[in-house]
Amino acid sequence: HNTDGAMTKGVGRTGTRNDKTHTLCRRCGKSSFHIQKGVCSSCGYPGKKMRRFNWAAKAKRRRTNGTGRMRYMKHIPRRFKNGFRENMTAPSRKPASK
């Protein structure tokens, strides 16, 4: 089992590591869901709020607004520019005739 020329016979410490503590999380997709605890160490599932801490700035950056499709948020700047108008036609941009 040892191919690196070690002086021991048998499998050693690696042979006892044949059980999995974490498995795939349904919410974040990482292999961070602790099976016995039933809690994801990355996103906090099944808790309602996503797990995030200020000491992990990079982790927050990876999954904040703007990293997904933003199906709603990507239209907000344009709607803000027009005053969030709805159910009307846009006013004419031609100069008013005299």
C-alpha cells in the first residue's frame, strides 16, 4: 500500500479514514453538510438565514449580490432613472413643436 518507500508495512493512518463526516449541501452545493449534526458548515442550512461573518470578507464576496443572475435587481437602475413609472407610455423625447 505504501508506494513512497516508507519503512512501515500496512496501510497506516489512512486506512481508518473510510467514513464521511460531510456530504453535499442542498442549498449551497458544497460538500459541507455535516451528516450527524444535520447542519451545513458553509451556508448554515437548514437555518433560514445564510451563514455569513464579517471576518470572512472573501467568503461574503463570493456569494453576495451580483454573483448570480439578478433576475430582479438588474433592472432596478433603469427603473430608478425613470422614476419607477408603470402602466404608461414613455413621454416623447422630441422637442416640443411651437
